[in-house]
Amino acid sequence: MEKKFWELGKLQVSQNGRYLQNGEHPFFWMGDTAWLLFQKCTTQEAYTYLRNRKEKKYSVIQATLVHCLSGNAIDRDDPSSPEYWEHCDQIISIAEELGLYMALLPCWGSFVSTGLLTVEKALQYADFLHARYKDRPNIIWIMGGDVRGDKGLDVFNSFGSRMRELFPDLLVGYHPFGRTDSSYWFHNEHWLDFNMFQSGHRRYDQKNIGNWDDTASGWENYSEDNWKYVNHDAALTPRKPTVDAEPSYEWIVQGLHDNSQPYWQAPDVRRYAYWPVLQGAMGHTYGDNSIMQFYKAPQTKGAFGVKEYWQASIHHEGSGQMTHLVDLMTSVDFVNGKPAEDRLSWGQKEQYHRISVFEGPDYLICYDYLGEEFALNLESLSDQKIEGWWMNPETGSYSYLGTITPSAETVFQPTPKYTGANDWVLLLRY
């Protein structure tokens, strides 16, 4: 029987400060945003969703214990009621049985930004969570919840510190506002084990559209270049792992607010996954517009142009294609890999033309979103036998290239796919 992650050892930061591991076993974070799982799903529905993600090799489910003060699911309107918490317990138990980590937000960030959650109440809540979940092995705690840290620094720091004190063997992170990073406010705080950034749901030309979620002045806005957040965090000391905890969701309106805009689709979510991972992120979090809100009631208006009920959306192709990323990264020694753009003989290109390059002790991986020709300087590997494969990130199929003759300008040209997307992964082993 396959061991659960925590049975391999405590989940902790790797020695190089860039990844997570269970004991001595590398852990690749493959997350999903299921924010309203507890509020909207019955236990049977939760099982269906969680098993679907487990079989697709997801390892972490991000969900909110208390999302709002009323309207919690299963006809339980009061999140302080015993029935509601028993419901949460049951879902966490299902995840534990399936071998999934639950990355739990105690509450959504608006509780802090509106002043509903004070320092005193946060400390009381932390004690409540400890009494209830102190013996659970499959929990990761996440502060914040789509909110800027400066909206409640004292509350977040007090809450995070208390959770670190009460749960010394569990990891603690912070989920920030769109196009910001937890490192902007909390990188040097002792309670923060790893960073999360939210690259958000906007196109390059939607940096500022005059809406409430425009990025505040003074903060970097990397737009679709979510790999730049990884670079930002990699330059900080002490070194802490980082992950895109909310990129553009599959089948969400680009920019969120105008339903006449196009939708982000599977090729986009693949790009949002491969770019940061091959820049050194500790993994990735996928998201789907319908899943994050568990849209299912025809009489209820969904958000952000949602099209389908969640029961159909769990089968969206992008969610299944994350499996291929997991298989790729866990097939190599990713913990000792690093970005290697200096291998690009013709230099790096901008935006969608970017070629991601990641190199480890005996392998090299490139991601080519547009399927354009590129060249690698492999001269330093002239004494190695190099074999190559093209991997199709849509299907996970590998096509053997043969033995590669290394040179200062070794050229690679992906084969056109004629499917509306032409992204490819090059894998070299030596």
C-alpha cells in the first residue's frame, strides 16, 4: 500500500531553503483552490471532489474553514455551531484517508481587513483550532486569504505567531492579494515557513483597469510573468520556498470583471504552471473558476462568468494535465535543480516567447509555450551522453529524440501540434 506523505516524515523545508520534503523525501506541492469546499459541499460531494484530485496526483487542497459569517453549507448558517465543525472534521478526515494535505485558511482575509477579527479574537480562534486539530497530520495552516498584509499586520502577525507556537510541527504560510506576495510583508517573520504569491487573473494589457482589485502603487506588478515572483523571493534572505497559490483559473473571465472578455483555458493554465516551477518554485497551485466557488445551484448567481456546475468542471482538461507536470518533476531530482537561462544560446525572449530552462545534476528541462525554435549551449556537456525527448504537456506522452550532439548552439524545433496550442517540454537526460 502506498504510504501517505506524512508517513514518510514530517513536512519541512529542505536544507537548501527552496523546497519542501517529508523527512528526507522530496515533496512536490500540487495544489488546488477549493476555497468553499466546507461551505458548499456535502461530505459525499467532498469525497467525489477529493478523490478526483487525488487520482490526478494533487497533493494539497487549499480551502477556507470560515469564509463568511452566514450562509455556510448544509443548512448550517452559524459557523460557530457544533454541526458545522463536525462537517469540517469529516471532510478533513476524508482528505486524510486519501492521503491529501489540507492547506486551511482559518478564515477569509476580509475578516481582518474589515476589523471583524481582532488580535484578541484571533488568539482565541487559534486556541480553538488547536484544541480541535492538534492531532491531525494532514494540515498546513495558511494565514491571510486574498488580502494585503498591511490591511492587518498586527492581527496577522499575532495570529501567525500563535499558530506557530501551538502547531510547532506544522507549516504556516500566507495567501496574499492578487499580484502580490507574502514576502512583501512577512518574509522575515519567524512564523512564516514559505511564501505564497497570487499572480492573479489578468492579461498583460490589464495591469490596471480601474477596478477595486488594481494593484496598489508601490508594489511590483508582474502581470502574467508569474515566474518573476519566484525570482523576487529567491533573492531574499533567509531563503524560503515559494509557490503561485492562485494563478489564472481555468474557465475564468480574463480580468474578472467583464464577462465579454475571453476565458483562460487549458493552455494558459499549463503555462502558468510550467513557468514558475521551472524557475524554482516548490510546486504550483491550479485553480478552476467553478471549483473554487463550488458552483452548483441554478438559482444562485455564480461569480466571474462561471459557465458550468462544479460536478462537470472537475473534468476540465487543464486539471488533468497537471498530472503530467507532477510526473515530470518527480521523475528527476528537482530539489537540486535550478533555473538555467544561461543555457539559451540566443538569449531569453519576452512574454509568451519565453523559454523556461531548469537544470539538475543529470537532466535539463525546457518549456516552450509557442513551440518556437530555440538553441541551447550544451558545450560544457560534451563529455556526456545526452538523450532527449519531447513531452507533450497536453497528453503527457514522450517522444524519443535520440542522442543529442552537444555544441555551443544545439538547435531544437518542436513539431507543430495543430490543436490550437503548441506548447512543448524538452527533456534531456545525461
